[in-house]
Amino acid sequence: MANAFFSDLLATISERGRTLLRRGESAGTRRDADGLLDLCDALLSGRGEASGIAIAREVLDIYRELDAAGRRAFFDGLMRDFGPDRERLAKAIETWRAAPSDEDASALHFASEPRRQELIRRLNRAPGGTGDLVNMRADLLGMMNGHTDLAALDRDVSHLLSSWFNRGFLVLRRIDWSTPANILEKIIRYEAVHEISDWDDLRRRLDPVDRRCYAFFHPAMVDEPLIFVEVALTETIPGAIAPLLAVDRQHLPIERARTAVFYSISNTQRGLGGISFGSFLIKQVVEELRRETPKLDTFVTLSPVPGFMQWVKQDKDLPLSDEDREVLKRLDDPEWFESPETTALLRGVIEPLAAHYFLKARTPKGKLIDSVARFHLGNGARLERINWLGDLSPKGLRESAGVMVNYLYRLDDIEKNHEAYANDGEVVASSAVKKLLKNEGRRLLDMRLS
């Protein structure tokens, strides 16, 4: 209620301000990138509150009308014309050099801030401004695409979004079958790991007593889930996704549940890329589940391995014998997983290769290759188990030859595991996973000696 009242109030102020704005300006205001940049200058000129909110809303509306070329020209203009005030910055530097003090350091800090940061703050005051800025950053990320000419602008935008979307502002809500339909539709649309085929499929993931779904929301985007996690309550740690999603599965009585399985985590807003709150989501959901179901004692994921097959195909230094490479060619048969002989041969090659992928393989910058692994290990989880034929969906077969993994969140070890990974790059893994890596070395040695 309070959020709705405040939003309505802002909308009223904005509309009245826009009425005043239109009376005082010509109807021929240019609605292209140059006209938009002029409006941004006006927004920074220090007008009254109502007209400032109105101009901010006008800027965001005109931006939305621009095509890709116009948006690129707008971003270029923000880079060119809305950087720091050079004269003010030079004077602050001279003052600091002459007699450094805390006050002068503060003045230097504020003088070095680009004008576009204050512009972004003022745009955020418009009704719906926060969501529009998130969408604007999504456009910006799409245009960067590995190029660095807009990197400074992205740093400014992401710096402010990181402040506005820090954990203190996020609200955890359970998603169930009584959640408003417009939010449920977005859960279907945004699911990025295991596609939700229809409303019946969604209900099977939300409604049963042994299923949960939680999402983070922001007060400025009340109908937009920012990230959500789907949870299955089970007796033991699962090794495959199909039984969890089966249409005709038997529901588990809640009193028998001992394990919470995080089987899908989806980020929904591309414009918030690089702003991490997934770790907070998992940890808070664990606390919610423990309060609700005290008998739960195991918290794991059932995770995909999206980069595995790409690595297998592109890496020329794989720990494989010539015989292993011949076995891998069997993956070219689209029905390979239906042959017991083929699956047995492939398992002997792929499981040790997967262990090497997680424990040894790195990018040129020394990072783990797999983004899902970086996420969970960075959160303090342990690589618990590699699951052969865990995902036989077309996507799972294409991306990982059906391999899935379990990451174990043992609450007493999370901080220790996080420190090991963050400080030393150590992948904390179970003895079962490490044994696969040892088997890889032993197998290759036997082949060389034979």
C-alpha cells in the first residue's frame, strides 16, 4: 500500500511537471539523440522538483522511442559531454597537492565524479525510472559486446545500480500458485535452466507440498522478480533431473524430507548483469527452509555444466589418449545414450574428463571455465558429486553430454570453502570427485605402458 501510494504521488508530480514543461517549451522539441542530450543538460541545470521529475520521465520516454543507432549516439554523447568537470577537477587536484587534508580529499572525490552519474541519479527519480535504467543498461551491455569504448559509462551505471540493488533493499518472497498471474507468467518466461512448458508444468513446480520457489524483488520493481530459485524437497541427494520434473512422480510427505535441492536458479534482468545477489538468495532460502522444516539437514544443488562440451571440442590439450578420442566420436550419434555399450565406454572417458574440467582446467586468466561452478564455489559450496547421464534433455546432451553435478552447501564450512576459493583458487571437492581425477591419471599411464 505504501509503495503504491508513493508511486501514485510521484506519477502525479511528474504529470503536473510535464504539463508545465510543455507550456514553457516549444512543441517541436527534437526527439532524437541530440534532443535527448539537450534534455539531459536541462535536467542537470537544477530546476524545481516537479519539473525535474517531469524532464527525467521525458528523457526516459524519448530514449525508449530511439532505434539502436539513436541509442548508440545517445551513449556516445554521454561519454563525450557528461564526464567530470575538468576545470573543477584540476583546481581540486591543485588544492590537494598544495596542502593535502581529509576535506580536500573529499572535494577531489566529488570533483572527479562524472556528470553522468548525477544524471543517472536524477533519472532514477522519475516514476518507473529504476526499471527503465535497468533496461537501458541491458541495451548498453548489448552494444559493448567485448568493446571497451563504452566501458566507463557502464562502470558509472553499474556502480549506481549496485548501490540501489544491494541486499538491504531486496525482499525475499515465496512464489506459489496464489502469486499474481503476471508474476507467474514471468517465472515461465525467465526460467533459464529447465524450460517450463506450460501452466500445468509451472503448477507441478510450485503447488506440491515438496516443492518451493523463492524470488528476490526490489521495492522500485515490485512485479519484477530479479532472481528466483526452484527447490525440491527429497529424502536423498538426487543425481538426475528427470525424476524431479516427472509429470507422474509421487509427492514426498514433508515429514520424510531431509534434503533441499536447488535445481534451477535464474537471473531475470540482463541489465543487472555483474551485480551479484544469488549467494544472498541461496543463504536466505536455506534459513527459510530450516525454520519451516527443521528436519532438513542437507542442502545441495543439482546443477548443469553448460561449458563442458564446448571445452571438450575446443581444448587441444585434453588429458586423452587416442583411444579416448575415438570413444568420444560416439557422441556424434544423436541416440548414443540409448546404447548400454556406448554409455559404458563414454562414462569411462567423460567422468574423469569432467573431474579434470572442474579441478584442473582454467581460462587463460586462471579462472574456472564453468560459470555455474564459479558461482557456487565462490559462495562456499563443495563440489560433491559428478552425475553421469543426469540430464538427457536435448540441451543437457548438447552442453554437457548429460553430465550434471551436485554442489553441497554445508553451513559450517561455507565461509572456509569460500576463503579457499577466493584467496587460493582452490576447488573444495569430495573424495569421490578427487578419485575420478586419480583414475584419469592411472588410466592414461596404463595405456602408455600397454
